[in-house]
Amino acid sequence: MNHYFKTLGAVALLTGFSLSASAQQEHYTDDRSLAETVGLMKERQDKFNFYLNMNSSLDFNADKDGFTGARFMARQFRIEAKGNINDWLSYRWRQRLNRPNGSSGNIDNLPTSIDIAGIGVRPTEKFSMFLGKQCAAYGGIEFDLNPIEIYEYSDMIEYMSNFLTGVNFAYDFVPGQQLQFQVLNSRNNSYADTYPHATAEEAKLPFVYTLNWNGTIAPFWTTRWSISHMSQSKENSMQYVALGNHFDFGKFNGHFDFMYSNEGLNRKGIIAADKDVEYMTLLLKLNYNITPSWNVFAKGMYETAASGNSAKWFDGEMTRKSYGYYAGVEYYPLRDSNLHFFLTYVGRSYKMMSEDFTNSNHKVLLGFIYQLKMF
């Protein structure tokens, strides 16, 4: 009998251990709490974000002689992925799909369809770096905007090589004030393709060096100013200055950009001279937010091209003048989204001084702009 009670006790003890282990196992495999789930989702979203960048429109085109035709056009279509791996390491990649992907002959072995491809490193709160292909920190407000937001670029930006491979150092020395120093390849293509008429020897260090200040002068006035030096050949170089100013007065805002390029070799090719050219651009855009859903805007551009002297700034002979202007209305149907539909008129006129030649073109754009977050 005593043996029977001992056996029964042992069975009960083992059953208790089994139930306890089962309960512990059930506790540790239970669903995560709401806070844990939200935290994990936020961490995953922070590590991987994928976007479609779209600007598509129906274009009605005309020149000085009248209507020339209409077409549907995907003006911009880019895909982008970016995220933060941890508190000091990030990445970003953006590629334009409506551009050829060939990289043969490019000095960085990357196709020009890739805008950005690299990693960001932030060793401290104030100091950061970006390594890889990136947007040149040339300065100017419009230059730094997402390309899908631009209805018509100035000639200066349209003919500029914007996305180059190298390294960028940024230092936030006080809140609202940042200095950037950047060293990039000065071109994507080969020397012969970039400067087909050059007779000077190719530079052994074909780099562009940029010093950029992103600052706040007043609560309503922020800046993006830069000065750059580009090695073009063993004998020639380019100096570039951009002074971008953004003004924000609530419903009324806008930006004013000044850009000047002094080129030993004609980098942009807007005029026919092979070397010793100067380009200048003045650009003003204004926005007025009538309501959170409706915005009206207008933009004007004045540009000049001169040739004959690159030793002194603003000392060449005026060769070409260009005028650009557009205005329109935007409708934002969704809160917390940049989806907007637009109706925009764009006009351009050009005057060649030596030939007393003028030309103009006009278009009306009806379409949409959307940065759609997929993940």
C-alpha cells in the first residue's frame, strides 16, 4: 500500500512537471504583443522602402507656325529603393527605366539610367558620408528636387551631367546649417565621347570638387549654395556657381536660382563653340496654395550663352539668349500623398545673336505626378 502511494505520487509529480513545461512552452510561443508587432513592422519598413516615381501627360505641341501634334508621354518613370539598415548605415538606389541601360565605355561601369546607387554612413550625429553614384551637390533649389516634380528644366540643368560616382561628406555644424564636400568623377562617358572636338590631353584625375552650403538665413528663407571646380582635360577646367534660395510664407512660396558655368571645354554643347564658353541662368518659380487640394504656379527662366573668353567671368561675346515660362494648376485629391493632377502651359523661345535667328515652341500638358510607395 505504501508502495502504491509512492508510485501515485511520482506519477503526479511527473504530470505536474509536464503541465508546467507545456504551460511555459505555450507562453513563449504565444503571439507577440501589439507594441512588439508595430515595432517590428516599423523596423522592417525602415529597412526597405520601394517607390514608383511617375510623371505622365498628354502633350499638345505647337511652334511659331502653329499646332504640330499631340501625344501621350511618360515624361519620368523611375524606381527607387532606400532604407536604414541600422542607426549608422543606410542605402539608396534609383533608376530611370525610360533611358538606355548600356554601360559600355562609361568610366564608372554603370549605365546612365542609374541616378543613385550607394550607401550612407553616419559615424556621428553631425557627420555623414555617401559612397557610390549620387546626385552632384551643385546647389540650386530646383536642381535638388525630385525630377518628377519638374515640368520643364532650364537649359543649364537639362544639359548638365547630374549623376556621377564618388563620395560626399556632410557636416551639420549647427541645426539648420550644413556643409557638404564632394569628390566625383567629372563625367560618365569616355573622354572622347564627352569632348569630341577636344585636342588637349586627357586629365589623369578627371574629378569634380564641390563645396555646398545648405543653410537657413531666416525662418522663411533657406539656401542651397555651391561652388564647383571640374577637371576637364590636362589644360582645361570648368567652374560652376549655383545660388539657390527658397522662400516660404505659408500659402505663398517659391524659389529663385542663379547658376553660372565657365567652361574651358564646351561641356553642355548648347552653342557650337568647342571651348571657352560661359552659360548663365536666372530662374524664378512661385506657388500659391489656394486650398490644401489646389495649387497654382508660375515659372520664368532667362538664360544666356557666350563664347570667346573663359579666363574671366562674364567676359565672353553673347551668342544666344533663351526665355522659358510656364504656368498651371495642380489638384491634390488625397491627404498625406503627393499624387496630383496638373494642367500646365509651357513656352520657350530662343534667339541666336550672330544669325539674328529666333525660334519658339509651346505645349500644353495634361497629366499626373505620383511618387507611389509600394513597400
